Amino acid sequence: MRSATAVLATILVLALAGCEAKPKQVDQAGRVLLEGFTVSQYVSVLRQESDRVEGDLLRVRTELKNRKKENIWVDIQVVWKDAQGFALYETSWAPFMIPARYTKTHEIVSINPQAADYEFRVRQASKAEIK
């Protein structure tokens, strides 16, 4: 009985390990957060890069792909963080349209040179905001 339970537990662990819903494509450092079923179902983050621009400001460029057959509106917010990982400030949620079956790049630059890191958030746009 004890060995049967151990075998069953091993099979369950292996099955659950193989059942990852969707591999994370970019988020190795925990910088991208896709909120909600619709966004995670139809929007992919293909690539994200950050660099410094004039004034020592942090710039983030994110390549988003719409896997749906119609245009998708999302809201994007960036939380800018200091070198210790504490939030300095966050942007307002801003609407962003990704055309059907298209890849589009979102670019944003911090307003504070102390910004050393960021969190990039994407959520489904409110229908009231879409015009």
C-alpha cells in the first residue's frame, strides 16, 4: 500500500510538472505582469529591452503580439523602481491598441534618472475607455 501511494504521488508530481498552462516567454526577472484571462490568452510579450537614454533616463521597449483575429485594446502601466526594488512612481493606465494578428512595440521612458528597474503591467482595457 505504501509503495502504491509513493508511485501515485510520483506520477502526480510528474503530470503536474508537465501541465504548465503557458510558458513565460520574457518574464525571467518578474518584470511583466499580464492581468486577466483575455490578456494572457491573446497577447504575447515577444521581447522586452531596456536601456539608458539622454539624461540617464531608463527606456523600456516591449514587443507585444496579438494572437486574435480582431484588434485588441489593452491598458498598460509601468511601475518605476529604484536600485533596491522599491517603487518610485507609477504611470497611469494608458490604452494601447494591438491590431489583429500583428506585433506592435510599446516604448516608454522614465521621468526620473533614479529609476533602475520597472514592472510592466498589461490588463484588458475597460470597454468604457475604448472609443
